[in-house]
Amino acid sequence: MLNRLLPISIDPHSALFFKIFSLVILLSVIASVMMEQYVLLGIPAFLLLVFITVVDFRKTFFILLACIPLSTEIVLPNGFGTDLPTEPLIVGLMLVFILYFFRHGTRISKAFITHPITLLLMLHLSWTLVTAIASEDQFVSIKFFLAKIWYVATFYFLAAVILKKVEDIKSLFWWIVIPLFATISIIMVRHAGKGFSFEEVHYILGPFYRNHVAYASIMSLFFPFIWFARKWYKPWSAKWLFVVGGIVYLFIAIQLSFTRAATVSIFLAAGTWMIIHFRLIKLALIAAALIAAFFINDLSTDNKYLLFAPDFEKTVTHTQYDNLIEATYKMEDISTMERVYRWIAGFYMYAENPWMGFGPGNFYNFYKSYTVSSFKTYVSDNPEQSGIHSYYLMVLVEQGTIGFIFYMMLVFYFLIKGEQIYHQTKDPRKRDIVLMAILCMVIIDALLLINDMIETDKVGPFFFICMAILVNMDLLNKSELKSDELRSDE
């Protein structure tokens, strides 16, 4: 009947697939109702996703990107946890990359594999494995290492296969911005119902974000993407209006997340833009390293840090954002002082095992016996089992001096090489993409000063994607330069 009404033809193989898939849906619905296991309704979606992946894994990769703002954290028995639906997709795409590598490994250029950023990343990853094997708790450290593997495989190596052209970056932008703005809008409506209260911001984020830091972090690191996306479209076109309006909307949402680090990181990225323009990134990194070294040395000399021990009764949770800012510089904000409490424990842990560390993921398991009681706060019992709240210090404590050096080499080289690539790129569109990746990484680096979030699905994917984009742009520049030289020889 359908063929009589509409001038269409259906391929026999497609018709068979449609019938089988319809039967699977019907059986899943019946089974879920009879067994009262409604998770069975997900079987057709899973099979469809597998089919899409087999046909074109690029689509599955972009579906994964869309799921990042929408994912929710699930706590499982025996101390396990996962992020759904992102983590299963990440693992699945890691397996896809492994199959792709064995079948089409020659399509991954030797230049990409031997690029200094790739080599530094693999050095960092290799040392993570070494410290995981030598760990104080191998089970925890091996879990940490495996999670690192599938993030690197999916968001660095597979992303590098997919994100090669300007159009690919545009696709990345749109696949993320729509679901991200959907979650922001839901949260903003909820927050408006609470009068945009600072105190209530912690309770309106579910199921998308664990806390306001995760919420603010993904918005702030995505800010460079939407800022430069405005250049892709003709002024006053529908997409241009959406993007420009989105810049304002995103900035307002970041302010209403009441997360100090997110706001500061955006202004730091703006300053970095000027630093890169005037080729001052090496000088800026040297200055930052010297300031950090002086600060740490000064506080550790004669235990001077003890002078900053908080008043336990005054160090409390604040319900007004202006009070929080005032409490921060007075050392009376509970979140700030709880970080200091853990950082001090971290330095004592590092002093005990300076070369190999305690093993990846092991800070929580060992830190309490190294704490200094005068810095204790009302939340020091740590029922959430959260970490040290500084990724740099976490690497130092868990992977020792060598692991810290390898990680800082990766971070510093990315920024130094990024500045070089920016000035080598002739195409303004590609130059903006290079700058987009650099500034996104700068924001992540800033957030990691007081957070440890690379192994979370709201931040970690962008850390590795930015590296993949930068390497691809570098290789593209070299390819174009070689072509220009060949033409000039002719």
C-alpha cells in the first residue's frame, strides 16, 4: 500500500533490517513489562548504536560528544562508579579505535605518532603505568590507569582521525553546544525558581552535574569555542545570532554558577591571548614557575604555613556569594581551607615517597594520616571521598617527582608549541581553531590548580581533544608548506 501511495523503492536488505529491528523493539517491550526490568527497553537503542558504529563510527563519536553535557554519574556497588551514557561509549569507541588501528593503521600518519606532543603524552601515560604497578594499592591504580587509557584512545587518537578539517571542528561545536545549552536552560529555570540563590545552586544541577564546579568548568572551557564560532557565519544570519546570543548567555550562566575559578580562568585565557600574540608564552611560563616555587619555598621554610591555620569556628560554609569572596581572602571559606588541609597532607605524603608516589588514584586512601589537625574544617571527614583538589599536586603525590616532570613537560610544551603553530598558520579560520584549542587548554590548566578533573567526563575529553586538534593543525601547516615548496621548485 505504501509503495502505491508514495513513489519510493525499498532495498530488500533494508526491508529485512527494518523487520528484524521492529521485532527486537517489540520483544524488548514485552520482556520489560513481563519481567518489570525496564532497562531492557534500552536494547534496541544499543543495537542501533552498534549498527551506526559499524556503518560510520564518526557518527558515534559525535553522539558521544553530545552526551557529555547530558551524562549522569551512577554509583555502583563495591565502590565502583560510572558515567552514563558516556563511559560505555568511550570504552566502545576505544575498542573501535583498536580495530581501526590494526586494519587501517597506515592512515594514521607517522608524523602524528612521532609528534612531540604524542610522544610526551605517551611518556606521561607510560609512567602512570609504572607507578600503578608499584602502587601502594594496585587495584585502585590499575582502575585509574585503564580509565586513562580509554580517554587517551578515544579523545586523542580517535579524535585525531576524525577532527582534521575546519568543518569537523564546526561539527564538534554544534554537537556539543545544543545539549550543553539544553542543560544550562533547565538549570537556569530551576535556579530562577530559587531566586538565583547562591545557597541553592548546589541542589539544582542533577542529574547532569555532580556539583557547581563541574557545571562551571564545562561552560568556561567551552567559552573559547563559542567565542571563535561567531566568525564562521555571516553577521546577522540565524546561526550568527544564535552564537553571539550564546556568548552572552554562557557568560551569564557562568556568573550564576558562583564558581570563582571559572570566572578567573576566562579572564586568564583572555590575557593568554595577548601573551601569544606578542610571543611571550615562554617568559610567562618561566615567571609562573618561579612564582610558584618561591611561594611554596616561603611557606615551607620554618613551617611558616602554620601561621595561616584557620579558626575552626569561623571557617564555615557561606550562603551569600559576596560573603564567600570576602571569606576567601580572610582564609575563612570552608572550601578553600579544606583544600589547604588536603594540600598540606599531600606535601607530607610527597616528602615520604618523592620519586614513585603512592600510586595513581591513591590520595584518598592514605592522606588522612598525613593531615595537620590545626587546618581541619567541618567537612574534613570527606564523606564524598573526593580528592586533593589540585591536579598538579595530585600527580606529584601519586606519581612522584618523575611523573610530575613528565606531566609538566606535556603542559608546557603544548603551550609553547601552540604559540609557534598559531604564528605559522596562514589561514585565519585555522588560526582561530589553533587559538581556540590553546585557550581551552589554558582554562583547563587554570581550573586544575584547585581541582582534579582530567579523569572526569565533563573536562577530560576536552583536554585530549585540544591536543589532537593542535597536532592536526601543525601537521596540516607542514603539509601545506611542503606543497608550496614543491610548487616553487617547479
